[in-house]
Amino acid sequence: VNLREQLKAAATNIVPNFTDIIAKITASALSTHPMLTARWADAHLLLPEHIHIGIAVDTDAGLLVPVLRDVATSSLTAIATQSRQLIEAARTGRLGSADMHGGCFTITNLGSFGIEGFTPIINYPETAILGLGAIIREPVALEDGTLTSRQQMTLSLTFDHRILDGAPAARFLQ
């Protein structure tokens, strides 16, 4: 939230939304935890060469998942620009089939609807999907025992247990 406020104050042309910011952070985490990007290919697991992240978009035609390309190596501004273009194409019916293929992980965000936590469904043939909940101010106990309030977001990770177990998925969330 603080980063986004700083970017807004800097008066840049494109201000990344929360999904853009989380996509960049997720790409970094996926580089460290690549099994969350794996998929079955015949009788073996296949890891992608690049981290392409799908973003769930609500449209009049239903849910579409355009894919942000090379998120790990893209700047936050480039991700935000690509995201805006794909969302606009999805909502105006101009999204091509190629724009929705090649993702290795998906992010879905119901936070703007006030939903704090939910169970997203994996976008086949991917291994995992990350759900972003609403950002809400909550009380937090500090190490010295004092209370403060912080803006918190619930992350909901759904993953395929045929590919990895709960502990590696938990380390990814950490």
C-alpha cells in the first residue's frame, strides 16, 4: 500500500495496481520455488523457461485470464502497462487466444469486492493460483507486546498436491 501511494505521489503516467505489484513479488518467489510453476507433460513434470503469470479479469463475457509475459524480468511499470492493455482487450472483446496461453501461475483478486479470503480454483494445466483478498486495517501485536494497526491482505493459495506438498507451498507464501 505504501509503495503504491509513493508511485501515485510521483505522478507517473501508469500507477501499478495491487495485482501488478503482487505479480512482480510472486514472480520473484516463483523463481525461488519453481515447483509451483510445474505442469504434467505425459508422465513427467515440465518446468517453464519463463515466468508468465495469468491475471483473472471479470468481463461481461465471464472470467478471462490474459497472461503477463516475462514478469520476473519486467519492470513494475512494464508489468502495469502490459496489464492495462490486456485488461482493456479482455473487457472490449479484443483479447486474442494467444494472449491467454502460456501462463505458469495465475493471480485472482476479489479484494475490490470486499472479499477477505476465498478458495480460488486452479487454472488448468497450471499447478497453483493465488487469491488476493481485501486490504483491511487490523490490530497487530508487536514483539514488545504493544498493539498497533496495519493494513493486511489475506493470500489464498490453491495448489495441486500431485506436484507439491503443503510445506513447500507454505514456504512460497512466506
